[in-house]
Amino acid sequence: MTTRKMLKNCRKQRGVGAFEVAISSFMMIAMIAIGLDATIFVLAYTRLDQTARDACRAAAGQPKTGADPVYPSTVCNGALLAAQTQLSQHHNDGVFIKQPTLTGTTAPYFVYQDYGGNTPPSPNQSPYVTVTCSEQVLLPIPINFFGFTASGFMQSGNLLTFSRAYTYPIVKTKSYI
């Protein structure tokens, strides 16, 4: 082989190497972006799960002190205040994960069912509290691959709204199980 042919083959190999680096770096950036979105997604969901559980537990520990005249058997003002106070104790960064809030303060989002101090209608039931919390999550990289958008559960390209409901037994009343 002549020197000229060897130089030509060497130049071709360098061009192939540059092409491989360009393709692999594009793939690496895409993997890092997906990993960052997945990390924030999982972190936000686990934080909401913990927050909703803590708010429901705080509401279940409150005795019934007052009722809403519209829903007299499903809302307890002390339990509602305890749940809201517990939610305010869970601080998020505020940039990617917003502060969790109660989805609603009336049924079906907040239910304080103590059966009015009477025996539950079914023998396998017990007094309970249901709390539904929600939070908004801003993903740093919009999920938009070649025209596909996840608009079914996202408000925009990168804003998600999570909702989590928890049911917990009321601990300061008689259990009929």
C-alpha cells in the first residue's frame, strides 16, 4: 500500500470516529434528559404520597368539633385544619415541585365519616377520614418526541398535576370491626 492510500484511509477513519462521537453524544444528552425528568417525577410522587398520608393521619387524630351545614357528616373543621396545617409543614423547592394542597375541602375530596357516633351500617366498617391532596410538577425537559405530546395528563408540554387520596381510620372513636 502506498503512503497516499494509507493517509486517505486514515482520514476516513477519523471522519467515522467524529460521526460516532456526534451520534453517541446526542443519545447521551437524550438519556440524561429522560433521567432528569424521571428523577423529578419519582421524587414529586413520593413526596406527595408522604404528604397525603401525613395529612390524613393528622386529620384522623382530631375529634369532631364542628360540622359543615351542607355536609354535616363528612366535614370536621378541626380535622380539616389539622390536614391543612400538616400540608403547610411539607416544603418543596417551589421551582419544579410546587407546594401540595388539598384538592377540595368537601366530599369526595375531604371526608370525615364518624357515622355521627352511631354504629356503622355494616359490621365490617369503621369510622374513617379520606384526604385528597394534589401538587403541580414542572418537568425541566418537555415531553415531546417527534410530535407526540402527553396532553392527556399534562396541562402543557412539561407541567404535570399529581393527585393522591388516602383513607385512614379515625383513632379517637370506637371501632366496630
